[in-house]
Amino acid sequence: MSPAMAYKDASAKLDPNSVHTRPPPKVPCFDASAASCDEIVEGLILSGGCIVRGMVSQEDLNQIEKDTRPFIQKDKPWTLDDFFPPETRRVTGLFEKSRTFIERIPGNKLYQDVCNVLLTDVLPGYCGQKLENFMSRPQLNTNVIFSIGPGAKAQDLHRDDSMHHNRTDEITVDEYKIGRDTGLGCFVAGKKTTRANGATRFVPGSHLWSHLTPPPGEDHAYYAELEPGDAFWMLSSSYHGGSANNTSDEERLVYACFMTKGYLRQEENQYLTTSLDVMRTYPLEIMRMAGYQASLPYLGWVNLEDPIRVLVDESVTGKLALQ
């Protein structure tokens, strides 16, 4: 049986009206100034998502909006399909549009620490008779700003790890092992986010389900209501979607990013989106976060060297090895 036929056969066995009756876990809430990396990792494993209060200051939010508002206003309605409502505006390519966005959101230290725990992959393997630990560190998957205007309809509930063809079996939280997920998202509120104006709705515990389990009814959803600067973090295997903006005059403004494993393809191709001259202006750790690092032992080299060499020379990085 071909893989496509096997998938179709498995899908046909599912009851499309079935939902999980397991009680949903509570969505944890943390203070960005006080929470530890380990606490947030534990919360994400339990629920699949969490709230991080006060992640970005109002001053930085003001700067990001100043940098990007002209691009929001220039964007046109999405016409490829109905995934984005026509009232939604998007901004991408943010390395060239807002340094504050890059350094304060995907570059946030607490977020990067959590990503490093959940998404770093270490593979033991032999080179000759020597046992090595080959490490693949996380990379940026995408940066997007969403401006959702009044009248926008709700998105369908979906999983973002589908793009990486992530196949998961149904498990309990006690069976969860780090490495199961291919990404971790961060949604920062640029303005107050409420259920009425389109807050992200999310199904707690859905990160433990099979990838062939359909999304449940809307009564299972949790709405990530945020004050400006608060963030909602979510594992890529969790069912979620933007909700409807039922207000007459409120914009839901969200600054979003995702990180993914270093050996997977990026959703937003940073190598073509951002010029090398602009990328060189960022700190070394940001360049590497953007994907300019080899996934060891050999993945992603340029001229048989770590790709960071395209941006900086040995005097900055020191000696590098692909193995």
C-alpha cells in the first residue's frame, strides 16, 4: 500500500464527530520577569500553551508599531484561499523592517532558552571508532505581524506542525518526551487582545493527540486574552486559530514568531527574505538564530564551512568545525 493510500485508510477509520473527553489541563500563566525556563517548559508539556505576562515593554511595542505600521497599511487582502480573512493584514521580512521586533520577540532570552530545551536535537553517532554527540540547535521558522480588523471571521482550528509533516501518536502527559514537537510559537499582543476582537483560541492538551485526530468543537477552546506586551506561547502540535473580530472599531494587533528544529526547512526563507548586508548588522546569536548555523554534523554548509562564515570571518567566531 502506498503512503498516500495508508494515510487515506487511517483517516477513514476516524469518527469525524469524535472529541476527546479527557478533562482539559489548565493553561498556566507566568510573569516574564520572574518565571524560570524550567517552569515554562513544564507548563508547555502539561497544557501545550501558556501565557507569559509582560514579555515586551510598552516602549518597545511603540517602536515596533512605528517601524511596521506603514507596511501594515500597504498590505492587501489574502486571495489564495480563505485561510486569512480579507480583513487581515500581514507583515513579513521583519529583519529589514524592525530591529526592535527581532531583538525583543524572537530574540527574547527567556523564549530562546525554552526553545533550546524543547527543540535542540542531540544525536549520538560514530565517526570511525569515536562516539560523537551531533547537536542541531533551533532556528527561526517565521516572523509575522497580524492586524485583524473588525468583521474578520474565525480561522479554522489547525496545527502548525503540519508543514513539517509531523506525525504524532496519542499519548498521556506522562508519556510526553522532549523532541516530539517541531516548533514553539510566540504571539505578543501589540494592543489589548480579547475574545471579542479575535484573541487566539487554543485547545489545551491537544498537543498530546494523534495528528489524525480532528479538532473538537469550539466549546473546547481557550481564548488567549492579553494586555499589550503579554504573550501566548504554544507548541506547534496544538490546535489553534485566530477567532472572529466581532467589534466595530477594534484592531487585533499581534506580533508573532515561531522557532523550529535546526534540520527542518524554514517556513519563511530567511536567506532570500533578508539581505546579507542587513543580516550582518545583527548580533552573532541573532544571525545563528536566523539559520546561519550548521546543523551538526554536516547539514547546511557553504563551501564546506559553517554558513555563519558567509556573514562574518574567523576573527569574530573563532575556529568552527562541521563535525
